Amino acid sequence: MTLTIIGCTGSMSGPHSPASCYLLQTQETREDGTTRTWNIALEMGPGAFGQLWRVIDPADLDAVIFSHCHADHMGDVISLHVHRRWGPGRGCGTLLLAGSEQLPERVRQIDGCDPAETYTDEFEFYRMRPGVPFNVGPLTITPSTAQHTVEAFGVRIEDEGGATMFFTGDTDQCDTIIEGARGVDLLLSEAGFTEADTTRGIHMSGVRAGEVATQAGVRRVVLTHIQPWTPVDTVMSELRQTWQGEAQIARAGDVFEI
């Protein structure tokens, strides 16, 4: 699997990156010997669609997974809709959108559409449930309950060769996220707060992300969803208090082989 950071800024687009969006790609070899690339986007935050278009043709997306329905993680779904209904993606078939029970309603709200809009020709909505895996091509996605202010999920993704990653979405440190991330090759973890933020139940700091990584026994950590005003050195310094393994800060354009 290949993970490309499309956008990684926390809570909004920033001067150096769009908001959250991560492209996961894997190759599948068919019985006739030909290969096919599967493309999954994790999130579609403000500013992400245009940057995604620089990497792949958006019409080649196979699914978009939304960890939760806050606008900073799904605001550019409106661009996805325009591309699929009136743009070059028209006639490409329905695109799987996976997320919480609120996802169809939130898409309509952001899009400003009639409440009766179903997106039948553009989107197929799938409601994720904790611990219930689903497949996109050769990839198996297993949601885990996250601790946030709305229904939210982390997702574990595994390819046919056994490579694994876990994306926390927005969450505070909790047992379900630790279990979901158990033993993965790459943990893509949010660090929306620093230790100076005392609010609990919304985001992790670098310290708490490191505790998740250590308790889950992951191989390496990539921190993301850092606020554009937060010094990344602060976040990395906090992480190093609780995690001594391989780690780096996500930056738009980074590519990771898993």
C-alpha cells in the first residue's frame, strides 16, 4: 500500500496544506495477469479536492471514507459532487462514501441541496459500524469507535499481503483506538492538541498519541491534524516523551510505503 498525504492541517486549511485528506493506493493483480490500482481517500477536507486532482484523476476514486462528519474533514465533498454530476466524472458510476449514520444528511447540508436529494447517480452511502469490516477491492477496512464530540471512527486498513495501517480520525486516547491500531505497520495519528490544552474527549496531544502507539505496539507513527498555529517541534517533542520508535510529522505531498 502507498499512503500519500494530500492535506494534513488541523481544523481548517492552512498556508502550507489543505485540511485532512489522505490517499491510500494498492495494486491488485487479476487472474489474467493485468493489474488494477485501487484508490481510497480518507477524508475530503477544505481545499483537498484540488490537491488530490494533482495526484490522481478524481474519477478514478473507488471510495472516500469519512471518520466523522465535521466540516474540516468533509467540506470538499461539494467539489466531489460537482465533479461527478456536472464535470469530467459524470457517468463514472456511483462512488462509495463510507461514514457515520449522519453522512448523507451532512453531505446535503454542505452541498446546500434539497432535503430530498439522494445522489443516486453519484454516491453510494455506507454506514460504518464498530468492529464490522467491509471491503473496497482487495482492502479490508475495520472501523473502531473514536472518542470525539460526534459519532466518529478510526479505521484499520489491511491489504491482501498483510500490510496494515490505522488512521485515528479525530479522537482522544481511548481503549478502542488502541485495540484498533494493535500491531499495525503505520499509525496515522491525529495530534490536534498540545499538552497545554486541558480539554479532554476531543483530540490527542503528542504525548497521548505516543501512548497509543506504545500501547498498541505499532511499527511507526505519522502525526497529522496539527493546528496551523502550533509549532510542529512542540508536537514532536511531546511525542518523544512517550514514543521512542520511528516517527515523523505529516506534510502535504509526503508519500509512505506500507
